[in-house]
Amino acid sequence: MNRHYYISDTLDELELLERELETSGIPTEQIHVLSEQDAELERHRVHGVPSVMKTDVFNLGWRGALVGLALAVLVLLVAWWAGWTATRAGWAPFVFLALVLFGFSVWESGFFGFQRRNQHFQALQKTLEEGRHVLFVDVEPEQEVPLRVVMARHAGLREAGTGPALPHWLSAGQQRLNRLRKMI
């Protein structure tokens, strides 16, 4: 999947554009509007970016998990190599320490991630501070043509580039979850 970014001055245009994209076969879960004006977003029928996705919590949390895993393995290897696991205490305190180090690393790096803007949106920070809005659309290769056709009808949009999109399995999972919610 590819992600296409577009900049707009008005949410009215993005609301119309989102409906057109949905009509052309691009699911709502693949369309997002990023804006600093949360109150304005609430007044329009657009699929806004959830607050947690505006932060870098997942990226830094993943890095923290890798660091925590390395620390946990190191603790277990040192305990085994030093022969401490052969005592009456056995493996239990070292496994517990390894789990604590892993959990702390994930928690602490996620905490720092909540304080940083998502790395994919950092280049758009100035645009957002100027009061503009960013539309981004994740598309499969077969959805590229319908996207171009719809975008060609909106001269007020400026293309802001492309980037990596959500994995296909995650986007498909969101679509299935939303269909299930509608049925219930």
C-alpha cells in the first residue's frame, strides 16, 4: 500500500472529497484527515486521525521493546553464566527481573513517544500550524487510478508527497471490525 498526502485550506472540501473517495471504492478506514483544529473536525463528517496516532508512541514503544528484550536476554545469560540459577532461588528472580526490565523499557519509551509527534507527520508540522489540514489516503495499487481521478476534480488541493502506508492486514482488520460494529 502507498500513502498519498494532500494539503487543503478548508475542511468543507475535504468532507466532500472523502465522500467522493468512498463512492469510488476507497474505504473510509483508508482515508484520514490530520488537523490541529479538533473542534472544527468535530463539525465535519471526516475521518480524523485518533489522538494516539498523532504521537510517536507505537514507534518508540517498538524500539523500547527491542531494548527491553536485549536487556532481558542479557540478565538471563549473565545469571546462567555466573551460575546463580543453580542456587536455591533458581531461575525465578532472574526471570522476574528480565520481565520487569522488558516492561519498564516498553513503558518508558512509550511515555516518551506520547510527547513526540508521529515521525510520519513531523514534516507537515509547519503546514498544520498555519491552520491548514492534511488529507492522507492509503491505497492499494489497484486503487491508484480512482484516487487520481477523484483528486483531479479538486484543484484546491496541493499534493504533499507519498510515504509508507499501514500494512494491508491492519487496514483490512479495521474494515472488518467496523463492519462487525455496524451489524451489532
